Amino acid sequence: MNFLVAVDGSDASDAAVDHVAELAERLDARVTVVHAVDPSVVVEGGDEPVSYTEADDMIVQEPVEDAEARAEAVLDAAAERLREAGVDVETALLYGDPIETIPDYAGAGEDGETPFDGLFVGHRGLSERYESMVGSVAKALVEHSPVPVTVVR
């Protein structure tokens, strides 16, 4: 068996890693840990509405290098947790919107077959405020994944 776990460094993500570690150990499964780098515009400065003149002071774009460094740290931490549990693990750094790149990666088998038997993801990630506005990444993965998805609380 081969499992895929999507991580973002949140507590829910850690719970997904712990859950897949337990299953992988029992089933002698391999695990691939993925994180999607999606440097995007981030609004900083609170929840209050912003006037047009204040917007320039509150909108920043994360440099790709910073996003990659953060992503590598998240991947390394998750992989270490799995290795400590005795699981054979690989990591993959993806680029783009996780709602698109993770399902694409999950279904990217060369022979037309999906290379994974299941995808694991935390219920709520680090972008809780964003998710409350546009919808849950976990929910979108359930809807778009070519393999069964387990959402871990």
C-alpha cells in the first residue's frame, strides 16, 4: 500500500501524520508527504474592513524562497515523525494551489493508475480564516481527489 498525506504544519496536519503513521505501520505501507507551496497575497492587520488608502500597508506577498523554506521545514518535520514510527517515507514539494496540485499529484501515475491508495489530510489547517471565507481545503480535496480521502480531526 502507498499513502499520501498532505501537511501544512498545523495541529490538524500533525494529527493526520500520526494517524497515517499508525495505519502505515500496521499495513507495512509507504507514505509520501506533500506540501503545496502557494505564495500568495496575504492580508495582515486584523479583521476590520480596510479602506483603499490603507490597503498598501496591509497586503504583502510572500517571496517564493521563504515559502519554499517554510515548506521544507514542514515536510522534514512530518517525515521525521513518520520515520520515528518506523514508516518508509518520501516527501514531495508541490507548487500551486493545494486544491489543484495535490489531487493532480495523487492521480499522476504513469500507467494511468493512481499511485496512491488513499490521501490523508487534517480537518483544519493553518489558513482557518481563509477557509471560513472560501471553503475548506480538506473539503475541496475530498471533492477533487482521484483516491479515497481520510479527513483527520
